[in-house]
Amino acid sequence: MERLARWFEEKERVLVMGVLNLTPDSFYDGGRYITAQEAVERALKMIDEGADIIDIGGESSRPGARSVSVDEELARVIPVVEQISRRSDAMISVDTTKSAVAQAAIAHGAAIINDISALRFDPNMGKVVAQGGAYLVLMHMQGTPETMQQDPEYTDVVAEIKSFLQERIHSAISTGIDRERLVVDPGIGFGKRLPHNLSVLRRLAELKELGVPILIGLSRKSFLGEILDLPTSERLVGTIAANAIAIVNGADIIRVHDVKEGRWTADVAVRLRCDAT
């Protein structure tokens, strides 16, 4: 975990988080890596392509998705976490809102908990992360995955996201999590329409005032499809362009399905940041 802290301190490096969904219904790669062997091999390939972090998800958070049971999520996630941790020294992140899943994942080698609810869905999550000494990603979302895209409204989307994340940072610290172990994610596509997503990317630098690293997850998402009028399978170039803008505007971690292209994007775009030396 100390290595991750050092990476965050290197201004000329942006981390690449590879997405590994172990679900049948995720919007892009759902159903591709159902067995543990398939998932582990995919993770090792992403690491070879330049992933710093593997983000493992056992429950879909796509718009309209419904929750799965703790037992089902554990059965999907823990064997894969355990095997990746044995076969690689890459950082492992687990995308979950359940403290029981987080606790088991940390015990088997996960160093990051990526909580799309920002500690709001499970009152025990903060304590589990603090006691496990893990890093925590706090994401903004309006509503829940099942309801978030029904009618999202904002007066000033960036100001409201910033205020929400500031409050969530304070809440996380109150549970015993060190500020140095926090990351924020503005939640592209989570309770946001196209104009909201574009505003977040244009004004991402305003979130730097929160004083913690920023993760951005926009890989192949629907707002790119709206702009390009293309299906999920053809949104790679749009993803590269949007990630480059996000990095120039201050993103510290990009969460991607296409790691090789994400690594190249990060290495070029970070050199264009005005604060880079």
C-alpha cells in the first residue's frame, strides 16, 4: 500500500485502473469473465499491458441494475482476489458497497475498496476499511444504480458534486480512515445526463481543491455513445479523447476497460498538464 502512496506523489504519473467485471450484466464486459480462471487470466493480461490497479466487481452498477446478495458477490469476487494477489504484485481494488465483501476482500489481498455509495449504503463500511488499512474511493452518485438515470437534476453540477464529496471525506475520516488513503470519483454517468458529464470533465480541476486524488471512470460509457452515435463496442476512440482531457484537467487515476490504450493515453496526456514539471 505504501507503493500506492508514492505513486500518488509522482505528479508525472497517472495510474491506470483496469476494469474486471465478474458479472453477467455489466454494460460492456458482462459475462466475459465468469469463471475464476478466465478472470485471473484477464487480470494478468491487463497488468502486462500496464495496469497499476485491477478493479474487481461482483455486482453491476450500470443504470437500472439491481443488487445481488452478499453470498453471491463473495462467491464471485474472493476467489479471484485471492488468486491475483498470489500471482501478481499489482494493486487490487474491489468495487463493492457491502462491508462483508470489503472485509473478506481486504483479508485476501485487496488494498482498495471502490465504494460507489461513498459509505452511504452500509454503515459498517468505513470501520471495515479503517481497520483493514485499505484505501477508499468515494464516488458521487445521485440515487441508486436502479434509479439514478430516471430524472437527474442539478443547479450547478460541479459545485454540488464537490460539496457532496467534501462531506463524504469528512464522514470517512470520522470513521478512522486516514485522509491520505482517500480518493474521490465524480461519478461520470451515475445520475448525470450528457451536459452534466461534460461539465464535470471541463471543470474537473475544481475538484483538486478537495486535496485528495481524483479517479475518473468514463470508459465506453453512454455519454460517449450520445456524442458519437456509436454502440459500446465502438467507443474506444471517444474514451481515449475524454480520458486525455480528464488527465489534462487533473485526473490522477483513469478506470478503463482497454488498458494498453489507457496506459498510452495517460503517459502522453500527463505530459501536457500545465502543472507537470
